[in-house]
Amino acid sequence: MTQLSGAESLPPGFRSGFVAIAGRPNVGKSTLLNTLVGEEVAIATRRPQTTRRRIRGIVNRNTSQIVFVDTPGIHLWTQAKAEPSLNKYMLAEAQTALSEVDLIVLMVEAQGRGGSLEPDDEDLLVLEAVRQSNRDCLLCINKIDLLKQKKKLLPLMEAYQRTGLFGEMIPISASNGDGLDQLLASIESRIPEGPRYFPLEMITDQPERLLVAEYIRRQVLLLTNREVPYNTAVEIIAFEEESAAGNRSRPIELHAVIFVERDSQKGILIGKGGRKLKAIGTGARLAIERLLGCRVHLDLRVKVKKGWSRTTAGLRSVGYKDS
Ligand SMILES: Nc1nc2c(ncn2[C@@H]2O[C@H](COP(=O)(O)OP(=O)(O)OP(=O)(O)O)[C@@H](O)[C@H]2O)c(=O)[nH]1
Ligand SMILES: [Mg+2]
């Protein structure tokens, strides 16, 4: 990693560090990253297992630079499930993130699961991953906006206190920003003095091409059901470079393929008279245009790649490479 800004330009005591946001699926990890960064750098949807790889988002403060690493939700899976290789890949991504950061923010939901505070096997899996990482860790209790009475947090906090893993517990709402000042202040106090690793204008290390593919995948997650979201991958086939797009008087050409695993899924994605694919394309194009700040011509195709999520070779063929 290059250190791009000279240490002399930083105030004395400047801090920097890498901070993983970890937890079970759907607790709001990506939403937190996006709120902190101020842009949608990690797609966030109501579906569990939205995030598939580590995504860095950078927060610059006067006194620090915090590099957040969003992670796939840590989840239980069995070989009997349809997509073991993809699940394995996602868990490895989460595990790698935990092993390479200065601090872990473990996120849980304020209401517990369906009102239950007893940790289930998935909670235990998450806690074990945190324990094994041997990293400094703070607990972030998300979605407090859904709680009518704040005192309802107490039993949850007591349950996590008993694990002895957490230096601090901070209630937040990732979607409305409550508690985030306290969270950032606490994180800043726990990372070491250090340089600014990334230039100020950089908010993520993801190439635009990947982000664009994710925006298309998000539309699939939003507009399809059952197993289709989990069997979908998006690859960008052609993406006209900004420079080639020149004066922006014409749209940027973008060609992408949505891979699914079965012919029936292809039918669902295309929909009657192509309507579903059109809706996916329109939603994705608008988001991509906002991101790139110019008009885009999006050409979307759907292809069947049988069982891509079940083998390492299949994963590689749609762009999920080992880290
Ligand atoms: N009410 C409320 N909803 C939230 C909050 N944070 C996230 N959500 C919702 O929770 C759902 C999951 O959010 P994500 O950010 O995608 O969750 P995640 O933990 O990244 O999920 P995976 O990537 O699947 O592991 C979405 O519908 C969010 O809108 C919050 O503070 N309050
Ligand atoms: Mg996520």
C-alpha cells in the first residue's frame, strides 16, 4: 500500500487504522459503512447475505483516517445447501478481514432475533470468530430506531458483557446516524498513531467496475425472490473508460452479464416480454449514472452458468477470486 500524503502535513498525534465491521447477515453492516462514508460503496438490501466480499470504505477526520472493512455476514451453512463454495468464499473473506485489522466492530441488532436474546448457533459462530481473531473489539448495537424503550437494551448488553470480549458497547442506528459520533470517537481512541494510508478524496478502494457490477446485482436482489438472488453473479464485459467517453456528450457504453444457475432462473430474470430485465436495467442504470455523474448506455444480458456457485472454478469464472 502506498502512503500518499507526507506525515509532515498531519497534526501531531494523528491516528489511523483498519476496522472490520463484522456480524451475522442482515444486521446492518453495509448500511453503517455507507452512512459513515456518505456514499453507497457497499450495496445494502433487506436480504441476508447481500455482501459477498470485503469492501473498504475510508472515513477522514481532522485527527484520524479510519479504513473500515465491511464483511460478508458470518453464517451457518451445510453441504446440503445449494451454494457451498460461495458460502465458503464469503466466510473466508470475513475471516481474512478479522485477521488483518486493528479493531473489530461487532454488530448485533437491538431487538435480538425475533425478540430472543439467547444466543443461537449462529451468534456463537460469530463470537467464536471474534474470540479467535484476538483483536480489540467493540460491540455496536444497531437498529435502535426500532426500539420503543431504550431500557430493553439492558438484557442484551448484559448477555454480551458476560462474554468478556468487548471493551465497549455502543447503541446506534446505522440508517439515521444516531450514536455514530460516539462510535467514531471510540474507534479513534482505539487505533494507533499512524499515517494517512489513502488520499483524502478516496472513499473506497473498489474499482469502479466492481461497484457498477454490484449496483446491477442490487437490482436483482431487490426485484427477485427465493433462490434467484443467491444464484446470481454479475460480470462487466465492457466498460468504456472515462477518458474514452471523452466529452460526455454521449453516454458511456457499459455491457454486463448476469449469470444465473438454471434456465428457469433466466426466465424469471428476463420476465414476461423482457419486463423484469428492463426494470433491473433501468434501476441499475440510474444508480450508475449517479455514481459516474454522466449518462450511461447499459446493455444487460442473462446467461446460464450451471452450478457456478458450487465450485471454486465456477466462482472464479464469474469474478470471485481468492484473496
Ligand atoms: N430500522 C433500521 N434498519 C436498518 C438499520 N441499519 C440497517 N437496516 C436495514 O437492515 C437491512 C440489512 O442491511 P445491510 O446493511 O444490508 O445488512 P448487512 O449486515 O450488511 O447484511 P449482509 O451483507 O447480508 O451480511 C436493510 O434492509 C437495512 O435497511 C438501522 O439502523 N435501522
Ligand atoms: Mg452487507
